[in-house]
Amino acid sequence: MDDELIAAAELGEQARKFLESDLGRMLVGLADQEADLAQEALAVVSPTDTGKITELQNQVKVGRWFTQWLNELVLEGDQSLQVFRQQQESNE
């Protein structure tokens, strides 16, 4: 159990560092921009063009998922670190 908590905490810290890095900020920005552009296109696409609607909806989802996945890794890492510390304190 400790190994899993430590691994999750380390992965969360790596995700945090990535989000804070130039590359991470750039990719999150590009993902957000892609999602925003697709959402704007959804507003003007023909309601009968179901293929295009589906394609644009998927672009929005993927753009949002990218940032969400990274944020979830950070949160899970923080929670795992907190649980690990609590376990260590209770074992003392």
C-alpha cells in the first residue's frame, strides 16, 4: 500500500512540475485553444451535419480531458501524500 501511495504522490508531483513548465503551459494552452475553437465552430455548424458535430464535440472533449487528466493526477498525488503522512504518523 505504501508503494502505491508513494508512486501516486510522485506521479502527481511530476504532473505538477509539467503543468508549471513552459512545455506544460504551452500544451495546456494549445489544448484549451483547440477546445475553444471547436466549441465556436459548433455554434455555426449545420444542425444536420451530424458527422461534423460529432467531430467537433470530440475535439472539445479531448482538449478539456487533457488538462483535466493532469489536474486529477496532481490532486490524486496530493491526497496520496496526505494519506501516506497520516499512516506514518499513526505508526509512530
